[in-house]
Amino acid sequence: MSNEPLPIDQNEHRAIVGVCVLAAFADGSQSETERARIEQIVKGFSGEGLDVAVVYQDVLGGRFSMSTAAGQLHTPAARALAYEMAVCVCNADGVMTDSEKKFLSDLHQALQLQSSSTEAHQQSAQALAGQPPVIAAPPLPNTNREGEVDRMILNAAIMNGALEMMPHTLATMAIVPLQMRMVYRVGQAYGYELDRGHVKDFLGTVGIGLTSQVFEGFTRQLVGGFARRLGGGLLGGLVGEATGSAVAFASTYALGQVARQYYASGRTLSASQLKDVFSTMLANGQSMRGRYSGDILQRSRQVNVTDLLPLARQL
């Protein structure tokens, strides 16, 4: 008898999306960015006729609930994925409210999940989402500051490209803290001690929204490697690991180079100038990615999910 997990079928895909919508409204409201990202999740199920508007109508009309999800998610793989996605949605903005905590607790009970298999995931997700980028780090040497900043940015880009290749939602959650950590260290190299709020504002000004980026990653994980690893029968139109890895590499590289120019100039660049520089550097990062594909693949094979928190602290 095969030990392979049963495929996640179309009805279970729809139920997973429904759970994501429930999670998005767990705190009483949902942002437009969250709505757009959930629509991307639905689009990932190519050819399955999933209509996000109908899912929303069912949730808001009370026709889809946790008990409905429990009845439609038959396989352990589907239940585990639905819960992990809900955890990621609730942690997308870095803050877990009491209502979101209660939602996850109720969902855990409704799906009859084993606590031992979900507690570590939830704790790690919360820690990654709230990971401060201002942990003390040794300053880069002034003797070769430019070279060291370049090396650090490239290492961060390779690491984030590798994380997008890993078949686990927590890998995606580590990308934003690592990017924030990188911006902090770049600012530190040029004499600026930054706090979490400043780094978040910087990412927003450049055009990399934290919630947007997290949901982009969840979309790739859901319709890409993680779902396929669990036996999901997804067909064409998938956003593959290679695409997600290229985006993570290029965006991280571009963000690092923009931060470098911004802080090296004494923070004199305007918001429009920052966006222009980011656009240019993003194209550079996209052209460079192939050169480092081997390094990215090797790093993806070396990193374990349990290593992600130390990586967020130490990069």
C-alpha cells in the first residue's frame, strides 16, 4: 500500500480558499490588499471554475463556516494546509489580535487537528511575523564598506530566493523579516540606527508592501510546490517555484541597493526617486538571477524550517 498522501481535490481547494476568507475577516475587517491576494490564490487553481465572489458571498452570507470547512476538507493534508494558510493570513500584518487567536483556536478544534503538529507552526509564524529587525549586529568594516554591503545584499537575495523554493509556508514568512533585517543593516553601515517602524515605512515607500508580499508568497506556496508535495492535482497556470524564487531574489536585491543609495546619500532621495531606483535595480536583479541559480538551489537544500528564526536574527 502506498504511503503517499491522497490528492487535494477541487472541493477541498475551494474550502481552503473559504478558510482564508474566514481568517481575513476574523478581526472584523479585511483590507483591499488582502482581498486582492485571496483572488490570486483562486486564480492559481487554473481550470477549476473557482469563483472568489461566490466564496465571499457564501462566507458573508453565513453559508460557509468552520463546520462547513470541516465537512469539506476530508484529507489530513487538506486540513493541515487550510490551518497553516489561516495562520499565515492572521499573521500577515505582524499583529495577532485576540479575535484572530480565538478564530485559530476554534478552527483547530473544528478541523480536529493534533496540537503537536500545529503548535510549532503557529508559534514560528507569530515569531517570524513579529521579528524585529533591530537586534544588535556587528557593524560592517569601514575599510571595505561598499564591498561588504554588496556582499550582504547579495547573500540576502540568495537566501530569499532559496526560501521561495522551499515547500513550506513558513519559508515565505521569513522573507519579509529578512528583508527588514537587511535594510536595518544597510542603514547601520551608513551611520543610521533604524527602528521597526522606519523600516516598514521605507519598504512601503519603495513599493514593497509587507502584507502584499506575504500574500504573494502564500499564493505561490499554495498553488505551487507545497500543494503539489501534498498531492494536489493542479494543472496549468501555476506560479512555479522558479518564478517565485526569481521574484524574491530580484526584489530583495533591488530593495538592498535602493537602501544603500538612500542611506549613502544621507536620506536625501525623494519617494519618486526611490521608486525609480527600485525599478532600475529590480531589472538588474532579474538579469542577475540566472547567474546565481546554483547558489540559490544549494542554499534551499541546506536550510531547514526550524532554522528560519535564527536566520531572521543573524543575517
